[in-house]
Amino acid sequence: SCPVDAIRLVFGTARRGVDLPRIIENFETNVPGIFVVGELGGMGLIRNAFEQGIQCVSGLDRKTREIPETSFDLAIVGCGPAGLAAALTAKELGFRTVVLEREDVGGTVRHYPRKKLVMTEPVKVPGYGMIGAREIVKEELIGIWEDVVEKTGLEIQTGVTVTGIEGLEDGGFRVATGDDEYTAANVILAIGRRGVPRKLGIPGEGRSNVAYALREPEAYAGDRVTVVGGGDSAVEAALSLAAQPGTEVRVAYRGEAFARAKPKNRNRIGKALTEGSLSVLWSTRVLENRGSEILVQDLSGSQQRLPNDHLFVFAGGELPTPFLQSCGISVDTKFGEP
């Protein structure tokens, strides 16, 4: 909030657009009864995603339509921060709810690098209480989520992938999974964006030595590793890999500075560069992955082959557009727009 309108929050830049589902102030999409909260709608911060889940369910009116006893008031797809908050709020308000998560509680947070700082503000959890720690890393947060689920008795169906959502003639929706289907008056999509990583689109990207998340950095001890990207995820992954004995780490980034990373991460990687524990190829993009080496090119057009065992790509996430469109949800591309 800026009193003189000198600062605006926008999505995307003038050149690089961001695809976002079309939603209104109450998080409802252009399909009445389907709502989007959290990272999928452009709000990636965990605390804000959590608040969105609470606000969305708090604004629902389950009395708008009579539904059969076999149906649910609400189906929540995804149980990351936004989905978990929505599910807890629904339980507290007495909604008949089914929660479907394709992995486990925490969603894509589980794919973050080890010891990643994920929350820096206290948050109140419905039916549980205040989480007051100022700084919480990934492992601590997942432990808290699991404790919340156990103590609140929240029921979550994990290992379930939603394959489609279809509107019913008499209102409500049929939510299809691989093995079953559910009917609900309303649906909240809290599936995030990281489940669909943005790829480089280069030859050799399909090789087994390419990954889009780092789970076990110690598994790459002694290897030659290239990390592509300049955001927090790329910086944190590079630092985790560089901390392993004998690992040779380089970062390939098309920019000239880690401007997108948090100040704390910029300071950490700056120190690592000074100490020589990793290297950075500025203004450089990877052209090809050849298994035991990569081909890179800088802005001048100069190319070089570099020995490499593993390639980690942290180029952000892409919206699951085909799935959204199959549900009837409109997707807009925003270029530096509020």
C-alpha cells in the first residue's frame, strides 16, 4: 500500500507476460462455483496463499443450492498452503468437504531445497492456533502442517490426481480422478504452478540427467553440475550443491545480476563466488544438453562446450493451461499489469 501511488504490484513485465486464470475479488473464476487460490492465481508467498484460502472459504454460501446427501459442499484440489488453509476453514465452518492431493500435505513445498526459508511472518491456523516463529524453514513447516492435520482431524485423500472437472446440468460439478469421481457444489483449485516447470526447450532436455527440483543435494557430491536460473530457487539449489564435498557447481544465467533473488540469497551467493565454491556464467543460456557436456552461448554469440554431469533448471513454473481450459476457465496473459 503506497499512499502516493509511487509503487504498484504488477504481474509480468512489458516483455515477459504471465498467464493467470481469470478471477474476481472473491477468487471466483469466470465459471461460477470454481475458485482459484494461492500460487495458481499469481500469489506465491506462503503466508498470502494461506490467507487467500481462508478468505475464499469464509466468503462461500453453501445455502445457494440444495445438493444431494451424497455430494459435498466443497471439493478442494491441492493441499499446499492455500488448500490446507481452505480445508481447515471449511472444517471449522461445518462444510461437507473432500480434499484431494496428488502428493502429500504441503504440496510442492516438499520439492523446495533443504533448509529453504519459507515463512518469515506469524500466521494463525484455523482450528489450531498461532504459528508464531519468525523464520521457518521447509522441514519445520512440513512438520507443522503434519501436526496440524493430526490434531485437527482433517481428512485428506493423498496420492489422488484430479483429471477433470465438469459442470452438472442441475448445478455443481463432477470432479474426476483416475479411479473415482466426486460431486460438489463448489470447487477450489489450489494446485499451484510449480508442478508444471517451465522447460528450456533445448535438444537433450529429455535426458535423465536433467531435473527441475533438488531434493537430495548430497547425492551429487563430486559431480559437475550446472544450475540454470537466477531466482531464489536457483540460487538456493546452487548453494546447497556447492556445500557438498567435491561438487563443481556453475550457474548459467541470462541476466547480469541476481536481481530477482532476495537480498539474503544475493549476499550468500556473492560470498560463495568470492570464496570460489561456485562460478557464474553471466548473460549466458544453455543451447544443448549432451549428457556428459553442455553447449552454452553468451550474448555476443560466442559458444563453448563445458563438461557437465547434471543439469538443474529453475526457470519458474508454467500454468496448467490445458487443464484449466478443459474446466472452462479463461486464462489471460498479463504484461506488467496490476
